[in-house]
Amino acid sequence: MSFRAGFHAPIRHCHPMTTDRYNSREAEPRWRTVWDEQGIFATKNEDPRPKYYVLEMFPYPSGRIHMGHVRNYTMGDVVARYKRAMGFNVLHPMGWDAFGMPAENAAMAQKVHPKTWTYDNIAAMKKQLQSMGLSLDWAREFATCDPTYYKHQQKMFLDFLRAGLVERKQSKVNWDPVDQTVLANEQVIDGRGWRSGALVEQRDLTQWFFRISDYAQDLLDEIDRLERWPDKVRTMQRNWIGRSEGLLIRFALDPKTAPNAETELEIFTTRHDTLFGAKFMALSADHPLATAAARKNPALAAFIAECKKVGTAQEAIEKAEKLGFDTGIRAIHPFDPDWKLPVYVANFILMDYGTGAIFGCPAHDQRDLDFVNKYGLGNVPVVCPPGQDPKTFVITDVAFDGDGRMINSRFLDGMTIEEAKEEVAKRLEIEKRGNRPVGQRQVNFRLRDWGISRQRYWGCPIPVIHCEACGVVPVPDKDLPVTLPDDIDFDKSGNPLDRHPTWKNVPCPQCGKPARRETDTMDTFVDSSWYFARFTDPWRTDTPTDRAMVDAWLPVDQYIGGIEHAILHLLYSRFFTRAMMKTGHVGMKEPFAGLFTQGMVVHETYRKPNGEWVMPADVKIETVGDQRRAALAATGEPVEIGSIEKMSKSKKNTVDPDDIIESFGADTARWFMLSDSPPDRDVIWTEEGVQGAWRFVQRLWRLVGETADIGKAAPSAKPASFEPEALAVRKAAHKALARVSEDIEKLRFNRCVAHIYECANAMSAAIGAVDAPEKVTPDLAFAMKEAANILVQLFAPMMPHLAEECWAALGHKSLVSLQAWPKVEPDLLVEDTVTLPVQVNGKKRADITVARGAGNADIEAAVLTLDAVKKALDGKAPKKVIVVPHRIVNVVA
RNA sequence: GCGGACGUGGCGGAAUGGUAGACGCAAGGGACUUAAAAUCCCUUGGGAGCAAUCCCGUGUGGGUUCGAGUCCCACCGUCCGCACCA
């Protein structure tokens, strides 16, 4: 497949009213130079106009931009340019999410320093982004790996530490026993380390945590007020936070079976109503009771060791076959001292949630049911669905988790689930064992604290010093930033900071004795949790933010990025903003007032018969009838066309934005990324689609040229009246204007594109109707000139270079980028008559055209005289006639 | 496993519960041209009919409604996230 169509030599068009083809390669850089020289996209903080902050998620500097970036940044740019035209002082900045693993991988693979690699990539990607013609304020650019940025991050870490928002605790990491290093989940493939292939183990480390769970309730509550966020993201965040109201229950242990004379086992449950359906207890492999029992039981110890070989990824843990091991411990049912329950260690119980222990009621929980069916523990249903006979209701393979009435539950029988929960809670709250109630109501969250420690070099150093005498000592403000040492080596695995000969050895700031630096760096999600605040005053050196500036600009009015960030990045940023508020760095808690999540860019895949992936640029597609066939462009070797998938390096189905911009121009790429597909859905990159966009660029250029000729005959004053042809053009232009404005506000860019096509089609039709120059009446000339001005302004946010060129061709001396958005004439949107579809019993049988203000009774009478309606009624009187004004008429026979 | 979405012509899609298929792409036919490219015009969900017109049709099966692509229930299929990828 060739992307070189743009290289066709410019061809002189024969139409007398047109000029040369539009040459994007010449025009685009020329207009960018004009914008730069006039500095029209630099934003002044002291500008008095109302503010609008539009932000796209900043990129990781991988080296080249991809089509996903083109789509994301084009959408943001359309909003920025539109809001500027609407009179706002727009902040539209760009920076780099520059810390992360790929730089270290490059260092290992290519012997290039992460810093060099990163800054080289930034330079290359910046050039690419600039070729897109984005209206960015580059003066505010920074990278998160700049010490001038992470200095403030370290300061805030220490502020958070002093404010009690940070703590150290044990948590698990993926440990590669061969490479002796910590692995990211991404680096664990089927339970094995990606380089060594060794089976990964869970290992405990003491790590730093942000106490995001302190804010769980507030983060949940405030979701209700994020009205300009997609519902799906709000739902996902609610589920992620996972608030549940339940009961803590202390089960007594049978003393004869407790390994170290433990007396009880505390569990958390949300289904205390099902207590009489309990069949077993289950402990996490990390539960202290499990550890204690394993000391005397080698088989159990082996089972626990096996459980820890799954790695730390939630998905892997929950997908693994559900296994359990009977510890021999027996728990006593809280309502029946003679009822003993076996205590298992099970691989699907998480130590992080609740108390790391549960009671299992198999009839009403699928996981528990699978578990008892495997170990032959049986089940007793205790909730009976309505309409079921309790005597015959049995559970075999499918647990029942719906509503119903209690059965087989002694004093709970006949109650609803809610009543039973209440009764159980009441009784167990009153009952005391050792001065504490046996049951205690508790609200639990699934959300865990945010572990930010990373055993890696290329991240923001955690600014503390460990002293044997003084413990953890914050690095004094005057010593910030703690910068990364440049002299590091990646020859060995593990963290280069940890094995650096000198960097970590420092005197304790408190007692002066030899101490050592923290060698963990911060999760890169920390870097991206406040960059939006830094953009408001990135020049400030003494504090992370200027309160006057940050409070004036935040929240971000429109944030745009990938759906893959729906939970973590957005939730962490919401937490971080709260933490910054608590420590005085911002004056509000919600950073993003409006959020939009765009879909991915996907593409067909191509494979040689030997299974090797082939790049689209190397493939030539032929269409024979309905059949599409692919072959290698160079050799003609046939290639199989595969499924459409997310563009990825591994499947080689990527298209390089540079190639597209070079061949067709940035405007074509931008236009195509906005066309057709709804912005929140995936868009399929196709050669035909680019060609179509490119043809439309040329068509607009011709259309504006032709219209400019016609418009020369236009009177300077608006004519008093317009003939039907001219009126039709005016109506089309103003209708497009109204609709494009509305759809940009809602980020429905695909519909904007359709409206612009419709406007252009109407103008083309009007030009087509002019077969002689004398047919151009003054009113038509005026209408065409007006329509051309509107049309150019409508596509200016999407194709800004072409728009400038067209604006100049229309005779304007100013820049279209600086024009105010045109005003709709509302009269032109209203039609005098309305055509209503007429249905009989919901099926369309006719149309009827009535005056705009016609009354329902008149419409009803007119409808009943229609032949089609009479025929359908067959002489009978209608039962009912429904008239929906301006919409439809339905005759019910 | 848990959570979230999506499903409409040959394709991308449009449609405040109110004419299903706007707009674009592709395809077919025609005009222009020595020819090609480019451009312009016409046709294009399926079926019946000379035609007017009629029947069917929004993943599948039910339901609510005067009226369902849209709302409700169940199912099937596809995609995304799951805390150390960014």
C-alpha cells in the first residue's frame, strides 16, 4: 500500500474559476511560521478574559508520535481553537511524562544513558508534534525528569509526609530469583520473568505508600458531582473504590485445633445474612494464622509456598484454579457452639481486603460453591428466590445471589435479606467476648493505599535518608532536589542507585553520622498526578505552584485522553490534588471538571505465509470487484489480510504520522482522525479514508477559490431580500454553523465533519446552478461570500493551515486563527412549513406538509383526508390520532 | 475471575422513544480526455412489481409502548481495565 499519493505532480485544473492545487507541504510550514512569529498561542496568566483550560494527556517520550497521539492532540486542538474564537483566554500546554521503564530498557539494550535517550526522544517528538500545527503554548513545556520539576515533587512528598499522608509498610513485589530483581507486572509472562524465564515469586518489601484510602469516601462522594465525566468512567471509579457495608465477626477457634493457642479468627463479610449457610472458613496464604499453622505442617507450608508463585497481578491470582488446603483448625459458629467449621487456606483470598479471611457460604457465592464442589463440603441454601418452594430448592453448580426470603436459618427464617442482616448484626453486636463485641458493623473499601516505591533508577528519588540512630529523616528543603547521579551502569540487574558506590552514602541531616539515602524512586503516576497544576505557572522556582495562578486556572475545563487511564491516573490525580490542598498547594480538590476519553486508532494486520507480520507501508492492496487482495509492494508476494487491531509495534500494523504529514499534510491527517468514527470509539485507519480526507482538502480549496470569484460581485451592504437560490445557501451555512458549534461543545467531531460536508455540498450545488456569469445576482454573490467565510471558519479549528490559506484567498488580511466565531442568524434556522410523516399503527404511510403554526386539530383533520390513510382505515373510524408537534402523526386504527 | 463498554447496509457511521441508513468511503454506470489521473453527474439495505406501491430489515429471543436501533429482562459475540506498562 502506498502512502505517496500526495507526491503526484501538481496538475493545473481546467475549470476557469479555480487556481492551482493546494500545496500543503508549502503552505503548512509557512502558516506555522506566521503563528510563531506573532506568538498568537502564547497564553498570558494576567489576561482578563474568562479562562478555559484544555489539556490532553501528555505523552511518554517513546521516540516517535503515533496515530493515537495525532487523534488525541487534534481533538484538544479543535477545542482550544474553538474556545479561543469564542473569546476565552485559553491555556493549552504540552509537556512530557518522561520517567519510566522504557528508558532503562533502552539503556540495557543499546548502552545509551536514560537521560540522553529521553531528551533525544523529546526533541524528536516535539518536532513531530509541531508539524501538526497544534495551537500549543510551548513556552510552558517541561519534562517530569527535569530536576526543576521533580524538585517540587520531592518537596510535596515531604509535605505529605509531615501531614500524615505518607507511610511505610510491607507489601508484595514480583521477585525474579535468577535476575535478583523486582519485576513489573508487565514483565511477568505466564508467571515467569521476561528475561530469565524463571518462575516469579512474591516477596515482601518495606515500601512507601500514599494514604489514598483515607480519602476513599470523599473520592467516592465527589464522583456524583463530576457531571462532565463519562458515566462509564464514573462507574468504573465507583467500582474500583468498592465501598461495602458489612460486619466484622470474631469466630472463636476450637482450642484443641489452634496451632499457637489462638482464640479467634476475625473475618469481614457483607453477607452475614447467610451465616447459617456457612460451610467453611478460608484464609489468605499470608494470614498470620496460616503462617502459624504452617510451622507445624510441612504440607501446608508447601501449599502456601505454591500460592506465592502466582506473582502479584490480581488478574493472575483470580484466574488461577481455586485451590485450598485444610489447616486442621476448626472455627465455632457464632450462633451454635456445637457447630464446627473447617478452616482452609485458599489461593483466592486476598490479604489486602477485609481481614484476609472469610466464611464461605457456597449456596450464594459462586467462588465458594466452586470451592466446596471441589472439596466435597456440600451446601445449604439459606435464601429462597420468590416463587420457589423452599422444600425443593437446591443449589448444585450455580450459586443464587439474588433477592429472596431466608430459609434453613433458624430465627432468621422468613426474613428478607436486609432484615436478616440487621438481625444478625444486632445480636452479634450485643454479644461480648473478652469485653469486645463478637460482631461489629464496618464500612470497607476495596481501594488500597497507593504504593509508590519503585526499585528503579529512572524515576524521581524519594527524598529521605535512613539513619541508624534517627530512623527515617527527610532531606532538608535546602538540599532539594535530590538529583539522580549520572554515572550509573546497567550491566547488572537490579536498581543502579542501590549499587552506586557513593551516591547513597550521606551524613544524617540530624545527627551527622553516616547514613544512607533511600534508593527507591517514585511511581511515574506521581509525576503525572500534578503536571496539570504545574502548567499554570511552570516558571516558578521556589514553590510547586503559585496559589493565585493555580486557583485561577484549575480545574482543567476539558481533559482528553485514553480510556485506559479511566481508573488509575485519574483517581491518583484526584487524590494528589486533595493532598496538595491539605498541604496548601492548591485551593480545590477536583482537578478535572470535564473529561473525555477517546478511542484507539486501529488498523488491519498483514502477515506473510510464514506468519511474519508486515507493515502497512510495505503492502499494496488491490480491489477486484468486492475482493480485496494484499501483496508485498516490493516483490508481489501475497500477504494475508488479518483482523483489525490496536496499532502496535509487535504486530507491525502502525502508520507513521510523519509519512502521512509529509505526503498529505497535517490537515489531512487531522481531518481524517476526526471524520466518521465517534471520538470515544475506535477509529480504523484506512488508506481510502486518508485519500478521502485529502480529496476533501483539495475540494475545499477549489470551492473557496470559485466562491471568491463569485463573491467579488457582492455588495458591501446586506441585500434587503434574497431569491430562493441565495436563501438556500444562507440557510445551509447558518444551519451548519449552528450544528458545528453545538457539536464541538459536545466533542462530537464526526458530526461536525458531516455538517461541514453538507455546507460544502450546498455551496457546490449553488455554483453548479450558475451556468453564466450574468446569473450571479448581487444577493447570490453576497450569500456565497458569507457562506464561504462561515465555511472556512467552521473548519479552521480542524484544518487550521488550509483555513488560513483560504481566509487569505477570500481577501482577508487578518488571521482566521484570531477571528471571533461567527454569529448564527436564528431566523434562517426556522422553516415556514413542516413536513410530518404520517403513520398508521406505527407504520409510515404518507407525508403531510403543514404550516409551521398549524394546530393539532387541523393536522388531524388533514391527515384523515389522505388517500393512504383512508385506504389503511378501510372506512372505519380511527381509535386515536396522536400528533407530536413538528415530529410525527400516528393514526391508531 | 471481577469490573466496564460495544454490536445498525459491502465498510466507517447518523438517528431529544417519533420517516432507520444523514455524511463519508467503496462499488457500478455516464460525462470530460488521444489516453490515464483529477473533476463532475447518476445509482447503490434485501425482496416482489412495468409502475404506483407493498413486504422484510438495527447481534438473538422475550417484554413495555399508539410507536423501540433507542427503555426493561435473558442470551450470544467482540473489545478494554485489574493497582510495578504508560
